[in-house]
Amino acid sequence: MTERFTGSFTQQEPIPDDAIAAALDVLRHGRLHRYNLAEGEAGETALLEQDFAALTGARYCLAVASGGYAMATALRAVGVKPGDRVLSNAFTLAPVPGAIASVGAIPEFVGVTEGLTIDLDDLEAKLNRSQVLLLSHMRGHICDMDRLMAMCDAAGVTVIEDCAHTMGAAWRDVPSGRHGAIGCYSCQTYKHVNSGEGGLLVSDDEELAARAVMLSGSYMLYGRHKAAPSLEVFERVKYQTPNISGRMDDLRAAILRPQLRDLDTQVARWNDRYRVLEQGLRDTPGLSVIDRPEAESYVGSSIQFLLLDWQDKALCDVIERCSARGVELKWFGAPEPVAFTSRYDSWRYAPSQPMPATDRVLAGIVDMRIPLTFSLEECALIARIIRSEVMRAHNAA
Ligand SMILES: *Cc1c(COP(=O)(O)O)cnc(C)c1O
């Protein structure tokens, strides 16, 4: 009998009841705008910022409209100007080079290793080309942050972290997003907390944080923030910083706060599923699982494996045959962008040189989402399906 999987790869869990109740409270009083506050009221957005600052151990936090907006705001706050070059990962998703392009800057792509992290040797060679690195912890893989920060600090390169896939993750117990000058997170439906759209930004730097608040569209109401720098800092930046509205609203913040309280539990549930899948795929001929470094605490909300040096035809067969059995895999080697998946050389607004070592890795990356709606048994089934199709194709080759 050929086993099939019938679940949905895009179905998330429902919003928890306490988050629905909090959202209804906001809807009933009608004050959705973050600065529309009743006497003595803090507002859900300001409280969310306070909660997230405490969770990550950051001095300052700002909630915004999306993860992409958080990254663009961070780039503006550190002073990136049109025409500047910004170092970033060749292996990432379109909002990352998009954030760089949105401020008129030019991405300078850095390669990817077989561990799916940024290639630190390639980065070292390119550090003199830019003052800023927008580091994407793509699919939750965290590079050697000790080496990266030592290198960037020595070269005077400011690091902004894209933590869209690492909210709740850490490197040597330091939360992801807390190594660089600014950490950016997404609260979009497919990430680790779900408000449909939304983003968060954290920093310990008072001037960067104050600029980010002004940029997000605080007008002169920044005093209503609870995880922002003191008013004197705003005095220094308020006439210099444009308002580029991209605020979070209190409805989304109300939905997010209970989810943040559950984050650790959700991370453990993701990792249970990840480990079942990883175990089921390990030791499959022709397939490499990605070994996770000891220092990395990851969130297994997706899984990647490598079919390295496979012929495109054989690899496409695996994807198609898995899909016919209900298992949706994404391939980063596809020549044309599909759905959320695209390659550095498909972002034609950002000119790039060919990167052969990176192309070899990208051509072998197979990627799969792990929604929490999957049971552990379903994860074991999915692994059996992938394993059998990979072995079938491998034996035929
Ligand atoms: C989703 C995502 C973002 C940004 O998220 P949005 O909230 O959709 O703007 C940034 N980086 C990566 C790698 C992502 O997957």
C-alpha cells in the first residue's frame, strides 16, 4: 500500500481563546489606534512592546506593521542611505533584499554553507564593501554568532538581525536578535506568533530605538511608549527623523500578547515534530539532514534537507512524487520563483555575481513547513513518504 498524507501545509492553529477575548475587548471599546488611549490606559501595543523587551532582555522594543517594515526601519535608523551597499544572505526570502531596496540601497550577497548559514569566510572577504550587514537567520539556522560578531565589530560593520524564523531561538543562550545592534521579527501568520501581519524590533541603543519610534509614525506622542528611551533622547532626534507610518495597532497587539506567553510551549511542540521528521530522514541514501550546532537553540517550525549534486530531473521527480502523496516540498534550486521561494539571481533589481559554491547548495535545498496542526504520527508518516521517494529516485539513478 502506498501511504499518503492528507493534512494541510498552510493550516495554522486557531488563535487561542484568551487572545480572542483580548481582541474582543479592543473591538468593543473601539480604540484600535495605539495612541488612542483612555485616561490611565497603557494600550495593548505599548504593553506588547514591554512584554517583548522583557522576553528578549532588550532595553527597547518597537511594534510595527510587518517584519519587512521592521527591517527597513532598522536600516534607516542605522543611517543607510540611497546608493549604499548592504551585506546580506544570498539564501533568504524576498522581503530581505526588498527591505534593502526599499531604502534605495543595494544588496551585496554573501554565500551560504552546507549548514545553511551565512558563509563566514565569504563574509570576511566582503566586509570592506559595506558598513551594514542585514543578517537573515534563514529558516532558523543560526551561524557561529561569536565569530560573526567578532568579525563585524573589528571591521566596524553594524549588524541588523532578521529573526523572522528565530523568534524563541538562541545562540549560547543569548536570544536570537540580541547580538546585533537591532533585531527584527515578524508576526505574520506563517511565523512563530500570528497576528496576520505585524513586526517587532528590539535594541539596546537609545538613539537607534528613538529614531525607530519616530520613523514608525509616533508624531510627538512617543511619551506614550513603555519600552522606549527617555524623552531627552527624543529631543535629540525628533526634528531630524521623518515619519514613515508603519505602526502596530492595538487589535493585533491584543492577539499577540497571549501568544508570546505561550511561546516556549509552542517552541517545544515545534521541536518535537522537527525531531520526529529529522529522525525519520536521517541515514537516507543520497539525502543529508542539516546537523544543528551544539550552541544553537532552534525553533523547528520548518525543516530542510540537502539532495546535494543531484540531477535536476531526479530532484524534481522526488518533489512531484512527494506532492502526489500529499507532501508539499519547496525547492530552492528552481530557476523561476514559485510562491514564497525565490533565489538571489531572481531579484533582478539587485545585481549579483554568480556564486558557484552557493548555487551548488541552493540547487540541493529542499524545504518543508511544519505547522503545529501536524501530529507526531503525521510527521513520522511524512518522513516515511519522503524517505521512500528519495530512495526510489536514488536507486534509479
Ligand atoms: C517572513 C519573512 C520576513 C518578513 O516578514 P513580513 O512580516 O512578511 O514582512 C523577513 N525575512 C524572512 C526570511 C521571512 O521569511
